[in-house]
Amino acid sequence: MTATRERSASRAIGPLHAVLLAGTVPLFLGALLSDAAYASTYHVQWSDFASWLIVGGLLFAGFALVLAIVDFFRADRRGVGLAYLMVLLATWMVGFLDALMHARDAWASMPTGLVLSAVAALLACVATWMGFRAPYIGATP
């Protein structure tokens, strides 16, 4: 008697992809909270903290984006959806614009830096939710 196993796509993203994707949320959220602290106290250290947290969020989101693109174009399975890929790309792009805004003088980065940090944090949350919850193409229930 021979056993046959049918290959199907996995519903879960890989463990490294999951860690990188989940790491974007606290980094961009920390940047948002640091910007809010700077807006209320005007201590430059908060703007500096936000800058470093945004850089960390960009690194995590960038590597997660590379893994998402690899998963999307894999021949044997289509691991991630296009909507998830686009939201993750938008997260990285808004985060990059936020990093450019924070490269300016601390006072000059407000209030645009705070708004961009809020948008980046929201997009990071949406991308993480989509990455862990979205049904993948070719997945079996």
C-alpha cells in the first residue's frame, strides 16, 4: 500500500517572515509615542528616539517586504496576497517619508512627522493583521 501526499500551499507565513512582520508594529508604534511625547514636552530626545525607532521599523519592514515578494513569486505556491504586499510596501514608503521628515530639525519635523508616524503605525498594524489572517492563494482549508 502506498501513501500519497498532496502538496498544497501553507496558510502560514514563514517564522522569520512572521518575526520581522510582527516587529514592525512596536517599532512604528514606539515612534508614534515618541513623537507624541515630543509634541507635548519639546525635549529633543523624543524626536531622536522616534528617528531611531523609524529606522528599525524600516529595516524590519524592508526585510519582511523582501520575504513577502519572494513568497509571492515562488513557483510551487503563492504564499501571500497582492493586497498584503501592497499594504506592506505602503508601510515602508510612508516610513521612509517619515524618516526623511525626522532628518530635519526636531522642531521642523512637527506636526508632519507626528502624522506620518501615525499613518506608518496604522499601516504596520494593518499589514501585520493581513499577513497573519488573510487566506492565501492555493491554500487548503
